[in-house]
Amino acid sequence: MFSHITVGTNDMEISRRFYDALFTAVGGRTGVFDDEGKLVYIKDGRMFMVIPPIDGQAACHANGGTIGFALADPQAVHSWQEAGVAHGGTAVEDPAGVRQKAGRQLYLAYLRDPDGNKLCAVHVMQ
């Protein structure tokens, strides 16, 4: 469906600590900086990147935008959210748990990263 997702940041080191914690909490690897200074995470050929805005302006989050991460089970969803909160993120919306969406049962948790980007961890239960 997608090849990459990019979020902006105003502090690469804070973002590195936050996203390293999120991804390693669910079995991923820490990010690496490429030759252009982008922080890159790769899984199954897809990339998640963190960058300072190219135009030199301050990074800000998308109003109404959410980036979702598919996780293996409800425990992974909890581990993901706990790691995010412990590394500068903020839990938002309802507590982690089961939701009925579009005829499916989903286990969800939401966070905002240190720059305000809205993130979601989801496990499809049925």
C-alpha cells in the first residue's frame, strides 16, 4: 500500500529516542541516519523516516492525520504505548483496548510523539 512515511521533527535526538523505543518495544530495530541526516527505520522493505522540514520552517503535525502501525497482538500494542509514553510521548484518546470499527474488532492505542504527530498501534482481532 505504501512505500514510506515521513514525519517532521524539531529535535532529531528526542525523536530518535522516542521512535527507537517504540520500534524496539515491538521487536523492531533502532533507526539509522542516512547520508542526508534522515532518521530511517526499515521493515519488510518499507520505510518510516524522521526529518527536520526541508523548507527550514518548524515541524508541525497534520490536523486529522494519523499514522497506524500493525502489531502482532494486544500485548505488543501495550508495550508500544508504554515505550512511547516513557520516552516523551503522550497517550491520547480512550485507553488502549478493543474497539468495533467497520465491522471488525480492533485492539487500539494512540499516542502523540514529542512533535505532536498522532500515532496508532492496531491489532486486528477478527
